[in-house]
Amino acid sequence: MMTHTFKTISRTLMGCVALCILPTMTTGCATAAYNIQERFGIEKRDILVDRVASAAESQADAKEEFVDALTAFRAIVAVDGGALEDAYDDMSKAYDRADSQADKARSRVEAVKKVARDLFKEWESELGQYSDAGLRRASEQQLRDTQDRYEILADKMDAATASMDPVLSVFKDRVLYLKHNLNARAISAIDTETATLESDVARLIADMEQSISAADAFIQEMNG
């Protein structure tokens, strides 16, 4: 678990290095940002653990938004024509929230990958600084083990992220269909899609839960 001190320092630094800690930052800017944080005792491993936790939190939030969107979808097929406009508005807003949360989840996963690449690159380059061959071999083995654990986490995060797009596409199609066909015929047409959509969302939630579980395990091992 990240310490209160780490979080406090991170918030203090956020304003002055905000442009330098974006996932799309340049190498020079990234180095400057890391150097500033390391002066406060914040190492790359701390940043990695923090970003993994943030990505897991974002995926959990995205999962809830998809569940809410599915609930809104179910509500639409149960209303009469007079209430359809309000039901459509609820569904449209639920889709927008899910789409926004999906973007946030993608961004945080990319942030995890960025700091992981930098951490492993630095670790690899520092192996040559050892004078004790035994310690060097032990550190190198620890690096490989950490990379292996991280790859498992990254694969699960990628799977969860990939699962979002087809579900969002299905939701978007239905929102558009309702927008263009606010009548009873539209309701009867999309009602047949409910079971398929629920199955898609169930798979998405399962993928996200696996990713979140892997993130928790990775954090626990890193904090070991």
C-alpha cells in the first residue's frame, strides 16, 4: 500500500510536473519528472505500484459504468411509448459515462506500461554497476521474475481493455437506433438483443475482475 507521505508528495509535485508525467511525455521530460520525484524518495517502483493501483481502480469504475449502462438498457425495453424519451436519455447518458470511463481506464493502463518500461530499462542498465558477481546474478534473477509477474498483469489489463470496445460498440448502436426510432417498433426490435448484450457485458466484467485481481496480486508482491 502506498504511504500517506508518498501520496502527499505526489499531489504536491503534480502541479509543477503535470506536463512531464503524462503517458505521452518525451524521454527528456520523463527523466526530469523521475529525477524530481526521486529527490523526494519516490522511486520508479513506487510510481509503478501507484499506477497499477490507479489502473485497477479505473477498471473497477469502468465495470460499474457498464453495469449501469446495461441496467439503463433493460429499463428501456420495459417502458411504454410515452416514457421512451426519458428512458432513451437515461440510456444515452449511461453510454456516455461508460465511454468516458473506458477512455480513462485505457489511459491509466498506458501510464502503467510507460513507467514499467522505464523501471525495467533502468534496472537493466544498473546491473553493470555491480562489482559483486553473485549480487549481480541475484538482482538480474529478481528483475526477470518481476518482469514475468508484470507481463501476466499487462496481458490481463490488455484483455480487459480490449473487451470494452465491442461492448461499447453494441451500446452505441442501440443508442443510435433508439434515437432514430423512438417508437414501439424499435423497442420490439432491440428487445431480442438483450440476452446477447448481457452475455457480452458479463464477459467484460469477468475480464476486468481478472485484471483487477492480477493488479492486486502484483502490488502485494511488489510490496512484499
